[in-house]
Amino acid sequence: MDDPSSALTSPRRLAVLISGEGTNLQALIDAQNTLLLPNTHIVLVLSNRKNARGLIRASTASPPIPTAYLGLQPFLKSNPGKTRDDYDLEVARIVIRAKPDVVVCAGWMHIVSEGFLDVLKGTRVLEGEEILAREVPVINIHPALFGQFDGTHAVERGFEAFQKGEVDELGVMVHRVVKEVDRGEPLIQRRVEVVKGEAIEVYEERLHKVEWEIIVEATRIIVDEIRPPLSSDGTNLHN
Ligand code: GRF
């Protein structure tokens, strides 16, 4: 049986889901095991795109971070009769095998399904897998303020709306993932300056810099929520 005290001192484990460039992942790689994210390390980076640059960021990190790839179309092709829901459950299986404390969707370009969330909550046990000891929270970065521009192309839709005068502020958030897309409780939201007449690329560059800060801050919040931080002698600060 596990020593219960080791649950307080053992490193906090993150699984990160990506689809592309992986600059938000990079922010987490740089922050792991520093004062920004103490006693925390990334145990898995999973991509739904084979050529995602984030996979290279992970495998060339020091020490290298384990990676996995599972694409929806290849999965459906090689498993006739299986569905999108089955794909999500397979993603969940890969994730739970890494035994994460938290899952961070950092530019994961799939809607997170209810089945996936049920597995991470521990209310659904996949065949052949162990029962989860506790719920694994899932968080997501979304490039809009809460309730503003849910779903895909939020940056473009938001920027256009601002330029037309339909909204007067834009921003980014990291939120808890629930089955309603981009509707989970925000852990952090931050406004991003946007200027009339500027190019969207200029705005996007500003937005990404804010994303890289809040993804680390929000991960810290959620990780501390499940496991309070340790003092320098390894004892629990909150006890
Ligand atoms: C970010 O802008 C995120 O908000 C959006 O996808 C982008 C991912 O960028 N959902 P990267 O792969 O982290 O560079």
C-alpha cells in the first residue's frame, strides 16, 4: 500500500494535451519545478496531430518528456465501427496511464467529451484500467473572456467584433473544463490590450504573451488546490 505521507511530498504530475505549436506547453516546461510551479513536472504530452511542434518541444526538453500521439482519423480508420466517443475514451486511457494529478489542455483542438471527463472524474472506469484514487481536474486555455467567444476561431471572431465596435474589450482565460464548451468556471481571466486598426498578428502576439503567463498561474492554482504547497522542509504549509 502507498505511504499516505508520500502523497504530500511526491512531485505533482501534469499531463498536457496539445495540437500544434506548443508555445503554451513551452511556458509550462520552463516553469515546471521552478518557483512558478514548484515540485511539479510534466509526465505526458499528448497530441492529436502527428506533426505538432509541441511534441518536439517535449521530447527535446531536459529531461525529455514522454509523448504520445493519437489522431482521430487514423484511429477511426484502423478501428472500423468505432466512433468519436471511442476515440475520446482512448485518449482518456492514455492520459490516466500516466497517472496525472491534473490535465492541462494547452491548445488541444478537440472538444473534450463527457466520456473523457467521466473517466477523469473517476465516475467511469475503463475496461482493464484501475479505479482512480481521486478526480483528476481538467483545465483549458481559451483565447477569449468568459462567455464572449466560445468555441473555435475565438481570436479572429473577437478581433473582428472589436474592430467593428461590437465589443470593447478582449482577453484570455484558463477555465475548468465542463461538458459545455468553454463554459467551465474561469480560474484566471485577463484582459489583453487591443487597438483599433492594428493588424490581427500584432494583437495575437500580445495575446500569446498573456497566455503564457496565465497558463502557468492557473496550473499553479489547480495543482495547489489538490495538493497544498510544501514548505522547504517538505511539510505541508496548510496543515
Ligand atoms: C492558443 O492561442 C490557445 O489559446 C488556442 O490555441 C493556441 C495554441 O497555441 N486554443 P500553442 O500551440 O500553445 O502555441
